Amino acid sequence: MRVGRLIATVKPLRPKQLLGRAQAAGKTCLRKALPAPARKLLGSRRPAHLIPEPILEENKPAWLSRRDRTAASIEAQNIIEGTFDFHNQKQIYPKSIRWRNPVGNYLWDYELHSFRYLDSFRCLAEDGDALDHVVMHAKTLMRDWVANCRYPHMPGWHSEVLSRRLANWTRFLIDFPEDTDIDLHDSLAEQATCLEHNIETFLPGVQLLENGIALAMTGLYFHKGDAPRRWLDEGMQILSRQLSVQVLPGGGHFERSPMYACHLLEGLINCYNLLKARKMQPVWLTMTMKAMAQRISKLLHPDGDIPLLNDSALGQTSHPIDILEYARNSFDFRLCPPEEKVEEDGYFVFSDAKMFLVIDNGPLGPDFLPSHGHADNLSYEMSIGKKRVIVDSGVFSYASDDLRTYCRGTSGHNTVVVDFCDQSDVWSAFRVGRRAKPLPPVVFESDELSAFTGGHDGYRSLPGAVIHRRSLLHVPRRFYVISDCVSGSRPHRLESHIHLAPGLKADWQDDRVLVTDQGKTILQVLPFGTDVMQKSFGWYCPRFGVKESNLHIVFAVASELPYRFGYFLVPDDADLKATATFDGESSLYSVQIEGQPPIVIRGLDTRFSMAGSRQG
């Protein structure tokens, strides 16, 4: 390993993180070496025979209602029959579950041990005609875990898995309480005690907030007694302290993952509803959740799901539309126009009735926690109608392999690569050495034209101190312009990458690329500043464990810097001509659609305006 890379990776970490990691590693080693004393110590700390305080039927929380209830019921029925299917990997257990399994994929194990599938059992129990039978099978699974996963079994007792299982178990036991649940209550208390002494303060992101949610919900579930009050108090303190730091003023989350933002919001609403059932409703939590719901709603593609920016995958949380409906049903949440044009999380959306585009001008994440960040500054995703057309590579898994490197690297995104280098030095599964810093964005919006200009210094270490700036121009219902300026000195190879959704084809015709879907042209890409197009195949990973081959377009040029190039994105097969000319800081973009007046955009540095006229 290069010493410089290691220094760049470790230097931004806080001393508390380094100490916490060392302590966690030490505890893990001791538990492995001395499991029996570790169990004895945990047993001495666990409160004896806690009994949950009943919640009146009229006060019981109404949890999230899933739109895919049929699919959820099928999943639960399959599990009853011994088939577990997570992340596109299936395991069949005809007799007993192998909790110590492994399929070699720790995320698969996390799914197995976190019991997220209890939501599917809830759907089957509520919608089917055998409620008692379904609940019995679910609790048999829970008891089987208790019997076969004694502390300090891993990953069952990992703090992240503990947090998710505690939240899932408490919700299920609230919905289906029985007098015979005493053993499950004892296990809940033991798990909460373990989590209380293994809070992940060295990972001050979503995982730490999950720790807080789990402790608070377990404390609220039991409600009475010193230990439950302590768990509730500690959990709410974690939430209060961390949400004020992690949730940005615009409602985005500072790790910049739409997937984790959705997961966090659903967990917070679960906790809020349980607080409400116990007659507690902190105002600060409501305000935070409203801001988060507002931000998530703004980022969704027309198909209703999240963009795959940074570490994001479809299907890993409840559907975003269901989460937003859950927010509306749980507290007074209404969508409203955003107050700020410049969003703190760095994501900017430019859309109309025909097109949708979201571009990323944010950092990888906080400097001390870039684990889920990708080297994707100024990358974007685009939909036409409800169809995703230009896509992010997504994320296949968290294994440290070539596909993880591809998904995190710059060439796996729709942005500019200089000299075959990544903007940020992403390595291993979650590590980042040298980091690209985004430049302050300039955003302008009007009825006729919207414009964004951003940049980053990720290539500053290359000869000539290279800086990449990108302008995005949006003429509603007409087209987008992607215009890149790569400044610095000396000759460099520049590549602008475009990743198409699987199934789409692209053919070079005259001065443009025609993107077709089943033989119909849905997008024209008209490049300027380059006449070299390369086509290859890449990978699109929309879900964990799923990878699909997709077409990858590269516009390439080798030139002395500074240099400007880019392309027009026109979402139909209209007969048109498009040109872009530059003179120093001035730019002129012209689109002539047959039978219509020309659309002309003039630019000076980061300021743009319409010239001439256009007709709808």
C-alpha cells in the first residue's frame, strides 16, 4: 500500500474515531478468544425479566403500508417453506436454518439476521386467512435465532445488525403480542444491553443513528424500569445530537446516499410513531423528518424511485413513495416548493413534464466518513417520461473487488475522466485517499431557461493543475446542454462518459448519436468539441446482487488545456441542428428545430440568458 494513500485516508478521521475503532477491534478479539466469559459479563448486565407496558389498541402505531403486499406475502410464504432470497442469492433450508452460514456475502447474512422480512410476515398475516399460523412461524424463527445465535455470535451481534433486528422485533411484537413471549422479551433486553455497551460512535453516520433508534424503540416498548428508561434516554440523546449534525438545512443527509436517507427516514418515523403511542412527540424530530421527506420527494425519478447516486440501490428500503405516504399519515407533512436554489447536499434537479435530470455537485460525504461516496462529481442521471435513459452504475455489493472499484470509480459515471484517473482515490470497499473538493455552484432558474455551473479540483494533482467545470443548461420541454470546461495547462486526454440504461442501443449518424429503444429514437446526443465516439459495454447494478450489461458511450479528445467540449441531449427524433461556439469566457449555444425559430443561449462565464425566441 502506498504510504501517501494511507496518510490521505487516515488524516481526516477524528481521534475519537481512531480510538473507537481500536476499542471495537479489541473487544471483538476478546469476545472471540473468550466467548464464555463474554456471555457471563453480558448476562450480569442484562435486566431480569422485563415485561412490556401494553399499548392500548386505539394507540397502537400504524406502520408503513407496503404497495407490494402480494410480493411481500409471497416472500413470507417462501421463508415458511425454507427459502430465503436476498440480494439475488437464494438459500434453501428444508429442515433448519444455518444462521452461521454463509454464502460468502456478509450483506446477505445481515439481511438474514436483521429480520427485515418480518414486514413480509406482517403482510401475509394481515391479508391472508391464517394469521395465527403465520405469526407462529415468525416467532419460531425468532426463537430459533435466540437458541442458535448466542452472544457473541457474528454477524448476529454486530451493532448494526442488532439495531435493525431490535427495531424489527419490537414492531412485530407490538402488533402480535402473546403471553408466551417472555423468552423473546428476555432476548430483546439482552440485545439492547449489548447494543448499549457497543454504540458505534466511531461511525458517526447512519449507523450511529440506527443505534439510537433501536435503543429508543426498545426502551419505549418496555417503557417501565430503570433499564428501559436508560435506553430511551440514551437513544433520544443520540438522535438529538446527531440529527442536528447529519441532516443538512435542506433536508439532505450528509453521507449523500438517497438510499440511506430513505432508510433513515423510515426508521425515524417508526420511532416517532412509537413515541406518539407513549404520548411523547418531540417537535424537533417532526421538523427534521419533514425536511427529510421534502428533500427525498424532490430527488425521485418520474418512476417514483431514487437516483443511484453514491452507494444507493433500488429495493433495499421500502419504496420511497410508500415512505412519503407513511410520512403524510404519521404527521402533518405536505410537499411545498423548496426555499433554496442551492441545496446543501449538492444534488440539483432540472425537470419538466417531459424530462428529468439530477446532477451531483456535492462532496463524497463528510471528510471523516466518506465510506459510501463515489468518485462521481458532476455526474448525472436522466429520465425521459418514466423511463430511465442515462444511468449511474449503481452498487453491486460491498465486497472489495473489481466490480466495487468500477461502481465507485469515475469512469463508471456520467462525467469527465482526465488521463484515465479517478477524481478521488477510492480504494478497497469503503476507503478514500485523495478527495475531490466541489467548487461553489451557481444556479439560475426561469420559465424559459435554467442553468447550473459547478466544478471540482479532483485532478489538481495532475501536471498542469487540472480543474473540471461543468455547465448544465435546461430549456424546458426541449433539451439539455452538458458543457465541460477543463482548465489547466499541458496536453491531456479527456473523456466524457455516458452510460445508457440496459436494452438501449446507440448508433452514430452524421453529427450525432441516436439512442433507440426497440427501434424508436428516444434521445439524440449531439457532441461538440469532439468527433471521436467510442462504444463499449459496462455494468449497471440497480440492486444489490444484480448486474446487467449496458452500453457505454465515450466522447474522447486529446488536447492542450484549457479545452471545452460537451453535448446536447434532445429527447425525441426531431429534425434539428445544434452548434456550440466559444470565445474566451463567452459561449453561444444554438438549436434550430425544423419549422421553428432558433433557440439561442448566450453565456458569459457562469451567467446565461436566452436570445431570440422560441415557440411551444
